[in-house]
Amino acid sequence: MKFIDTEDIGGKKLLIRVDYNVPIKNQEIQDDNRIKASIPTLKLALEKNASLIICSHLGKPKGKIVPDLSLKPVAARLSELLEIDVALAPDCIGSETEAMAQALKPGQVLMLENLRFHEGEQKNDSEFSAQLAKLGQAYVNDAFGVSHRAHASVVGITDHFEQCMGGLLLKKEWEYLSRIVDPARPFILISGGAKVSSKLGVLNNLMDKVNSMIIGGAMANTFIKAMGYDVGKSLVEDHLLDEAQAIMQNARDKKVGFYLPVDFIAGDGVDIQDGAEVVPFQNIPSDKMALDIGPASCTLFAEVLTKAGTIVWNGPMGAFENRTFAQGSYNIADLVGDLPAETIVGGGDTDALIHKMNITEKFSFISTGGGSFMEFLEGKVLPGFQALQQKG
């Protein structure tokens, strides 16, 4: 795979796919981290005297023009971050947009309107790809967050360019995630969040690679129930009890440490702060829900994690949005952040937790792509990576 820092891009018009799918409320951007993550790539290209045509999607307009999903606020924020004018095209394809792209001079930036205003984007339509490709002389994918999608601006577009490359953000994701293939050991997975169903692929794929697995969050309830214990009113996936038993047996067979919470903070509901209590995993009250891991679980998990060479973490330990059920996630985040191990974090909720705690700099790497991160951990080939690799 080729990357922008080693490619000849001087003076060229670059079509750059970024992931600017940021939360916007009343035309105000609520979180601009995805925009900031692309800045090193854009600045490098500008330093090399390239002109930039930037494309992204925003939300789910389903092939229709939805004014509230215009990239106008994003273009304005990007202009502030780059400290240069960023023009917004009226569309992402068409004669008017082509004329604006054609008129770009080295060092200038044009942002295309929302790619998903056209059905052809998500359908990976070859004609739509060809129209997009008219705008630039070389293609850059810096959108790891959508690289698990076989969309026109990620996959089909590469058929229409001789020169295709990854941006600096994609390069960083590629380098860190590739370390999971040959990690420093012991290699430990921390898997949390709500559902076992969303983590099955990861658990099964990494069972052959990790030394230990730590399970937290509501997904732990399904394993606890599969062991024959009552979990009260806790969230549980009853249709996966057999699967949970099979995963635990697989861990035993492969001598992989498999650690579940030994106590919980039980409460009356995710949004209710009163009435929370610490309970052992065998004694969750019938009228309560397990909503966070307890102090004994934090101690147990700490003993396992302090020996780690590599830690991959996806999913919080509890319902951290409610401070009553946040301490388990906070404890694990602080611990993992302070360890000398290689620490790789991914997934929207875990990312949000670490940003909320303002400790992002403590981790080796925080992935920018929830779905792409998960599919990589599942052992799947990411279409965006594959498309670039096929170009040499």
C-alpha cells in the first residue's frame, strides 16, 4: 500500500476522501475530532503545493438532498483549522463542481457537498465513481472510519486513478492495527459494551491470538447467566447462552485466560442514580440490573492487565453516561493508560469515555473507526485497504 508521505504529489489536484461524519446540532459542530484527525494529511499536501478536493459523507440522507446534512458547517470549521479559505461546491459531481475543481490553484482547497446526497455513493456505482474521478489527478483515502464500506468514494473510485494512496491517518491506523498480528505479549483483549452479539466475531477471531480476555459491560451478563446464575433484570441475550458457553469452553481448551466480573454495581435502571449497591456476581437481586463492574472486579482485572505487553480495548465496563455506574470504566481507563504496554483503543463508546476523561495522550493509539476497527479485529478484509493494495 502506498501512502501520501512517500508519493510524488507536488502541484497535483488531489481528491481526498475523509471521514467528516461529525455530530451537528443547530448548524453547530458538537465534536470536531474527526476533522482535526485529517489535518496532518491536508497540511502535508498543501506544503507540497497540491490543490485539494475534499469529499465526505454526513449522516444518512439516503440519496436525497437534505439541507440539514449539508457539509457547510464542516467547510467553515475546516477553514478555521487550516487558516485558509475552503470553498464549498454546490454538489459532489456535475459541471459546476467540475469547473470549480478545474479552477483550483496550488494551495487552494475545495470541499464537495455530501457524497450521500447521491444513491451512487453507497451503491458503489461505477458511473458515479467516474464522475467523482473527473475532479482530481490522484486519489487519497484518509477515511479509516468508512474503509469497511465498499462505497464509490472508497472502492470504485480507485478504478479511475493511476495514482492511489492512503493518507497519514490511514497509515497510522494500518501500522498500529497491523501490530495486533504480531503483538508484544502477553496480549490481552478487553471487551465491554452492551451486546455479545456485536462482539462474537472479535471474540472468536482473537481467541487464537490473545493470551487473555477480560469481559465487562452488559455483555458480561450473558456469560454469567450461561454459567447458571440469575442476573435479575440485567440486559441479557438469552438466544446466545449456548454461544457464550462455547466461547468459555474454547478459552479453556486453548488455555486462554477468560476473566468475568466477580462483582457488580447493581441499580434500578440506567438513568437512576439512587439505590445502587455492590453485589457479588452470584447474588444480583431479582429486581435490579448489573450496570457496572464492582471494586473487586477492578482489582482482579488490574492484576491481569499489569502483566500485559499489548492491550486492545473495545467497549466500556458499564453505563458510564450515568456517573453512578461510571467508576469501573474510569478505573480501567486510568489503569490501562498508566501501563507501559502498547495500548490500542477503538469503538465509539470507549473513544467517548477517554475523551470525556481527557486522557487521550495516555494511550498508544485511539482508532478513529468504530465499524472498521471491529471488522479488522474480526479478521475481515477491509474493502478500502484492499482497493489501495490492488493499486500497488
